[in-house]
Amino acid sequence: MVAMHNTLFYIIIAVILANYLLDRYLEWLNDRNWSATLPPELSDVYDPKEYERSQRYHRDNNRFEWLTSTFQLLVILAMLFFNGFALVDSWARNLVTHPVGISLVFFGIIALASDIISIPFSVYEIFVIEERYGFNKTTPKIFITDKLKGYLLSLLIGVPLVALIVWFYTVTGKSFWLYTWGLIVFFLVFMNMFYSDLIVPLFNKQTPLPEGELRNAILSLAEKAGFPLKDIYVIDSSKRSTKSNAYFTGLGPRKRIVLYDTLVQDLTPEEITATLAHEIGHYRLKHTRLGLILSVIQTGITLFLLSLFIDNPELSSALGSTKPGFHLSLIAFGLLYSPISMVLGLGANFLSRKHEYAADRFAAKLGFSNSLISALKKLSAKNLSNLTPHPVYVFFHYSHPTLLQRIRALYSLTK
């Protein structure tokens, strides 16, 4: 028993260290790949001074990532070597006796402690790094209220979900994975449909896009692309950041377009329409549906694998506890599963990059090639994007092709 415990424990340690070293190596590769020369395709939106500023921004973020990831590594290693998870488990068992209650208290303590520990890092990232480069618009009041609203959502949504999952396990044993899978699928679909109605208003104000050139252009595009649409909203993202974005949300008749107010300010109506033509391409080419289906399948496989090991007391004992517990086994399984999750993530990123090229081609076929190129360039310059990431880093971490890859692919379509 002791040998098995030690073996599993050190496998977990090895997995954690391997993940950390791989991430640091990839960051090191990426940091060394900076080019002193501005790519000629971007000379119309970047000048040498702004290009150098974008490099400083990413170097500052990379150094900060090294600091935060190293701190996180030390915390998780301390929790493992000094039986921190077992200690929290004993606190939970002293407070409540029902299995559902024990798991809720355990996860509550872990989640709250993790969030409190992360607050100084979040404050530095937002109020120092983002502020230094002119991105931050978040006030201390907004930061605090966002935190409090996040805690409220955790209580209203997270606690019932966790309670149901643990209850499924206590009632059905290993078959819990089927019921949990059904619950998660329902939750995914529900949130896809109602996220903008229920969650977004807690943090941002959404207003219908007023009548005018931009609204007419978007509705004309939707009709031309065979994409029924009536809801177009602008969100007040500028109260937190100057960065720009746009997204589609909802399923079926509840589809809507949400534009950041910064995007409306930074791009021309033609460039915004081109950006949305790309997003409509994802819907028309069934990328969104495929992504949801693959997510559901992956969730089911993960839960099935979890069900095979969840009753093994060695998972709990690897975290230093003499009493098996669903919550402890879930933590241990999650740590051991991370290499598989990474491999699945590589496949998802590869597919996503292919889909991005396809959505770009869709927009180009509608006549938006040049406008999309212009929009991508402006957004990159506005957000100080990394223009020359290392190919290996892109392979592991990028869900989109790089800016230069997308621009060159679009240029090739116009020849």
C-alpha cells in the first residue's frame, strides 16, 4: 500500500514538474523569437517605435507569467508534500458529515483560498502592466464589485452544480458519469442560449446598436450570407479596458452579435462588417456546432475515464489522506489527467486554426478580403499583439493562426 501510494504521489509530482518545465521552455522559445525588423506587411499600422513598445509589453507579460506560474508551482507542491489537501479534507469532515457537504466545504475552502492568493497578482497585472501600456480602465471599485459578483455566481451556480455531481456519485456510484455528463451538456446548451441575458448584464451594459450605416451594413451582410439576425448589441467594455473585440452568442433564434464599444470606435463600418463576416463564416460552415459536439464528446470521455478510477482509494491516499473521498480523488485525477488534456488541446487548437482560415476564406468570398486584412492589422496594433511568435509556441498554444499567416493567406486569395 505504501509503495503504491509513493508511486502515485511521485507520478503526480513528475506530471506537474513536466508541465511547468514544458511551459517555461515554450515561453523561452517565444521570447527569443522577437525580430528587430518590423514585418513589411504591417508597416502601414506599426511604426518602429510602436513595434518596440509591443515587444516591451509582451516581455513584461512573459516575466510576469514566469513569476505567477512559479508561485503556483510552489503552492501546489507545498500542498502535496505537506498534505495540504488532506488537511482541508479533515477540516471539512469536522464541519459536516454528509458526503455532499464535505465536498462542498472542501472545494469552497480550496476555491476561496486560491482566489484570495491570486488577488495580488491580478491587481499587479491590471493596475500596473495593463495601466503602463494604456489598456486599463478598471477602477478599484469595478475590480472589487466584479470579485463580489463572481463570488455570488459561484454560490448560485457553482455550488448547486457541484452538489448535484457529488450527489449523483453517492446515489449511483460509478454510473455517476452518465448523469453528470447529461447535467454538463444541459448547462453548456443553456449557457450558450442565455449567457447574454443572464450573466453579461451583471457585469456590463448592453444597448441595441442604433439605426445607421453600421447597423444597415451588418443586417445587409447577414441577409447576403443567409444568416437570420435581428439582435445586434454594443457592450460597454471600455469601462474595463481599451482592447477591442466582438463575438456571437446564442443558439437558434437567440443568436445575437455583441460589439465592444471600443471596436465601434476603432474600426470603420466596413472593417467591422468584414470582421463579422468572418464570424458568420463559423456559423455557416458549422464550426460552432462541431465545436459544441466535440466539447460534449470530450467531456463524456473524460467523465467515463474518471468513473474508472474514482473509487480507487490510492487517489485520495496520494494526496495524504487516510480516508477516501470523491473530492480528493477528483483533484488527484485532474492532476494526472493533465497530459491527456494537453494532447486533446493540441488537436483542438489544430482544428481551430483550420477553421479560422476557412472563416477568413468565407469572408473573402463575400468581398471582404481587403477590409478584413485592414481590420486584423488595426486590432493587432491596438492590442499590441505578438507579431512573431515562435512556431512551436503557436503549435501548442494558439487557437488562431498568427496575424501574418492570416494576412498572407488572404493576400493569396486576391491574386
